[in-house]
Amino acid sequence: MLLDNRNLTPGRVAQVLFGLDPDRDERAPQLCAETLLTLAQNRYRAPARTDDLRSPKRQRFALRSLALATNFLAGREGRAGEDNMTPHLYGKILASGSDVRNSANLALAQSALQGLVDPDTQRGQPGAWLLRPFHESLLWYDARKAPSRPDWTVRKVYMRGSGITLARLLLAPTDPKAAEQGASAVSAIQAALTGPSPLADISRRLESALQTDVPFTTKTPDTEDDEKAAWERGEDELLQPLASSLCRHAEGVMCQGGASGPAKLWQLRTILALDLAVHALRVAWDTTSTPEEDRFLLLSFGGGPRAQDRIRQRSEESYRRARIRLNEATISTVARIMRQLVERKTVVWADEFENRRNKLDGEKGPDGLLHQLTKLTARSSDDDYLRLARTSVESANYGRAEDGFRVLLESVGLVAGTRYRYLTATPDLLAALVGALSSRMPMPSNEFFAAVRQEWGLVINQESAASTSLRGQVDGAGLERNARRAERLMTEAGLALSLSDRTTVVGERAQRRPK
């Protein structure tokens, strides 16, 4: 279901290329929250029809008022509870942490909830702030307050629909093996999100006061057409490799042993974003016919000066090349769509683009882009199409997919540095990788590094680099030192056990318990 008939908008091009539309505003917290909300709102099963899909737009304005010390019920008229208290006053009291009616210790509850605020979301209006994935009752959707209005409304801010698509991939992949793993993952997600929790009781009681308020309702908003379109994108054949890896990794994370429910959900947050970013990169590699030996991302675990750290420098280069491949894949796709439009015989180029502020017009006369496009024919060379596609990409907002890839990696702790950005892994990211591979745990560190290379294209040690173009660019001893630093980081984080100077075992805590 496409909501826009234009063929050359950035969103349409991204959907044709990747199967979905990565967005620079949709980071790991928003992606995870939207995915979990979609699962929870649809009772952890795929609806029989798209029209039966329930929107992930949960408000929870009473809970938010307490947790974020902001009155999300401001400007609301009506009644909150059975007395004459208005929603506006109710939200104001909750935001202050004061007790209301027969409640007690709401200030203590507010402190506990504030400790769950995801720091990666604390930018912009508080309506876009989220809690860490902890319990179903603590999940909510983006909200925004217009400058001219006192009230908050649930609407898109940083959640853009990719989470709905990922939920579909978990619930209804086409591959039978993926479907089995996805079902196990979703069952474990439901168990983690619906277990007993005092905070769940608080949430339920806070929201119940608004259920009697007639003018202001807390029911879930109607499902919008773009949400249905995001759900239907999960059927795209292009996304089935992502579905397989997502189901496999989510099942690994959620069914591992030795980790609490919240810890598993936190790892799931990382895996959802990482798998989506890697999917985009692999599609770009395929589209640009990237040689197999160049299909990798090098992680650096050094701490010395950059000028003397060859591994870090090559890591910077692998990251830079990945972003170039994404850009080149976009250009290639734009050129392909242009040719398809020309072959239809009739095309009005100005109607096909998202031409904000006439950026695509360029110079007037024969040098203008739109004028040059009218000269294309079915016999025009591929170079002609690529040249005009490149000009189009440079003139308009086609960098969203590349930026979306960047922010996803940043939000899971894979990108470090300031002026010179390179790839590394935080303990949280390493924990998610270990959890995703829990069905194979424990394993020696060299096998773990090989599995990480196979699953996500991440290179850490010399053996993983042997089949890449790195083998002639970096010293093998340097890569082995890099691997030792990674092992030490995992050991310090409790993810691995060092048995000797040469042997480290990864993932004893993550291994499955006997049934």
C-alpha cells in the first residue's frame, strides 16, 4: 500500500531499495519501543487482516506526567475519576509527584520511574522521551505539543513505522524455520513484558482514573493508512533475509539463560537496530556489486593515539566505505527507476520528485536538471542515467537512508570518535551479540569472533580478516592485539571467562538451561 504515487521521492526510493525507509530520527530506542508497542497492542499475534491491525500509538498520559514530571494532560477538560477533578489538574498533581486522593508515596514512584528513562531519548520535547524497555505498562508512543496549543497529542516524532514492519517480520515471516524462532522470541518477549511488577500496578491505577472521562478518551487512536502500509511492507520478499536473521537473533536474546527479563529486552533493543542497519548495508553491497572481500566492518578496541593505531584507521575507512556504498546504491536505484519511467513513454518529471524549494530545478534553461531529464530516451546510456541520478541525489534529501544507517549504529554503541569516526563495541553491544548467539554458547573466543563475522559482517581478529581485503593492509599481530582487547573487555563485563593467556570462553552465562 503506497500512500504517495511519486516514484522518485527519497522515501519511495528507499522502499524500492531496502524494502523499508530507514530514517535519521528513528534510533534504537524508538525502533524498539514501536516494535514492542505493535506486538503488545496486537496481543502478540499477527492480525488476520491488515484492517484489523491495532495502532501502536499508546498515550499513557497519566503515567508520563508522573514519570517525566511534565503535565501531559494540560489543557484537557472533562473529568478524571469520580469527583470533580479535571484531567488538567490531575496531570499537574502527578507531574509534581504529589499524592492524589488515597494514594501514597507517589514521589518515590516518580523517582523509580525517572531512573528508567532512556538517556538516549532525552532530546527535544519530553513527549519523545521513552522509558527503557521494562514492562508492557511502561511503553508509550511519541507525543508532541504544538506551540499554539496547550495540549499534547500522540503523533509521529521519532517513530516512523519501521518498528511496525519489524513486528510483522517477527510475527509472520515466510520461512518456516524463521517462523518457529520468531514465535519463540515473541512468546519470550510477552513473558518479559507482562510479568508481575509494582510499576505495572501503578501504571494501571494512574490510567484508570481517566477511563471515566467522557470528553477526553485514552483509547488507542485509529490505525492510520501509513501504519497499515508499514505492516504490509513486512510481506516484501526483499525483507525476508532480514526476517530470518531478526527472528534468529531475537530468539537467541530472549531465550538465553542467566539474564533477567529487563536485561534481555535491553539486548533486544540493540539487536533490532543492529540487524536493520546491517540489512541496509548488505542490500547496498549487493546493489553496488561490492566484492566479497570488501563486505565487512572492522571493529577497533585500541586506546592509543590515532596516528599510531593502524586498526583504528582501517576501521574508520571501513565505516566510510559502508556509507559510500549506501549512497551509491541509492544513486543506482534512482537511475533504475528513471529508466523504468522513460520506458513507460509518458512521464512528467516535476511530478515524480519531492522538490522542496525547487532544489531540483538547478540552472534555468538547458542546464536545468528537469530539462535534461526530458532528453532521456530508452536508448540513452546507463552513464547518462547515472549522471542525472547522481545530480538528483546531490540536489535533494536522498541521504536519509545513509543517515538512518549512521544513527542506528551510533545508538547501539558501534560508532565512536568525534572528528574521525571509527567502529567499536561497548559492553552493552557485546552482551547483545553474545545473547543473540546463545543457542551456540559457550564457545571459544575465536569461534565467537567468526560467528560475529558471519552474522553481522563485523571483523575483530586476524582469522576473520583473512578472507577480506584487510589481509594485505594491516599487520596480523595488530589484529590479534585487537582481539585480546576485545576479550579483556568481555571478561571485565562478565561475558567471557579467561582460562589462560591463549584461551577465553565466551557466553557461559548466556547458554540455554536444560529443559
